[in-house]
Amino acid sequence: MAPVSPFDGILLTFPLLPSLGFPLCRHLFFPSLPFSSFLCKIPAQNMFVALESNPKIFNMFLDQFGFEGVEFNELFGFDPELISCVPGPHLALVFCYPYREKAFEYRKGIYGQLVASGKGTVPKWAFFTEQFIANACGYHAMLHAVLNNLGKIEISENGYFEKMIEQFKDQKMKSEETEEIEESTSSQCSSEDFVSRMTDFFSKISLEGSETDVSGKIDHHFIVFIVRDGHLFEFDSLQKFPRDCGPSTNETLLLDAGNICQELMDHLGEISCSAIALCAKEN
């Protein structure tokens, strides 16, 4: 039985989170919900400050949002010996690689075949978002890695994420009382304030934690791998659904995902790739 998600029973139509990387989001799926969408009324940015593939920056995200008991660790290669150096349990792999024309065509072919075979759908359990802002793939990657593992992660009452959930719950209660979604001035101001703080936070950690210049448009892209129901799933914010990559286990997550990443690297002829793993902290 799948873990209960804090999203269960919550209809997410509150105008929140446009600055998390999906201000024009067509589809936004949450665990245990068939479909959820946001009506975004706050002007969107055209470009994000890119996140560096650096576990330090990703861990700052975890701390500020109140995700406890997990951390990101750098993975230096996909050989079993190198994977064994990364403390487990392993919950997700975040892979960063050069995204140029050759990569675009290769990925387009893979996902196009899935659509043609009727497999281009988003599972109801999955949190999945599409990307519409340049440089936002790192933010999507963090969200895909963490929010598809909520049953294994502790959430602090003082973090931004818990506050977001409480706002969703408050909105649901208002909806049940009035039998329609209310958009009062006070709730709208609250959501705008929340989004403003989120945007400032993301920009701050991107610039403070970065060891390189990430102010311009970047030609690298993040994708994420997780295991669910005995299968390895790839989450790519430039696609419209997560890809089922075949059987896997939590114990072989990094090895199985590494094989797929290695195939991608070999096809592209690239070596400028990096990987970090979301891991449960050792007690």
C-alpha cells in the first residue's frame, strides 16, 4: 500500500507557486489526485537563475523548506564501487547533462514512441510538472525528487512546505463551506506574499551557493529517477509525463538509473555530466 500523502483529499486550485518553475502549467499532478491545476495570476519570470548541480545548494533547499531526514550527496560515477560510497537508503537520482540539438532529437524519439504506443500518461500517484521557464529544470528536479518521496521524508512544522500545505487546507475548508472556490483579497495577498518569498529564496540560494556563473541561459538539463511500485521512473520537466524505465528496486536505484544515464552519455558523446543522489540520513 502506498504511503499516505499530505495532499490526499486536497483540491489544489489555489493560485500559488507560479515562480516554482511552472507559471503556465498545463498539468500539475499530485499524489492520490487525478488532476489538479493552478490559476496563476502573478506575472511570470522569463528566466530563472540556474541551479548548479551541487549537493550543497540542493541541501539548502531541503533545509529551508523543512524536509528533514534526507540529504543530497554527490555521486562520482555509476560503477558499483562508487555507488557503494553514497550512504543509503537511496531515494532519487538527479542527473545533469548537456542539452543541445542532438539531445533534444534523441529524447524526442524516446518519448514519441511511448506516446505512439499509448504509454504517454501521468500515473495518478505521481507529482509531475512541465517546465515553461528557461533555467528552471533544477527547481523541477528538486520538486520531482522530493515530492515523489514524501512518504519517506519528515516535514518540519516551521518550513515553507508545511505553510504551503496549511494554505491549501484552509482553501479547501473555505471551498467546502461556500461550495465554490473563494478568492478573497486577503487570501490573494497571502499567496502573492508566499510566492514572492519563494522567488527571493530560490534566487538567493542559487547565487549564494553557486561556485560558477549561473546568471545566463544554461545549456545543461536536469532529470530525475525514482523507484515506485517496483519500477524505475524518469521525470523530465521538458516532457509531458514520467517515463517507466522498467523493473527496479530501491536497492538498485542508482545502478539501474546509472545504466540509463550512461546510455544517454554514450549516445551524445558527452562526458560533462554530473549526478547527485537524494538519500535518507543515517540514524
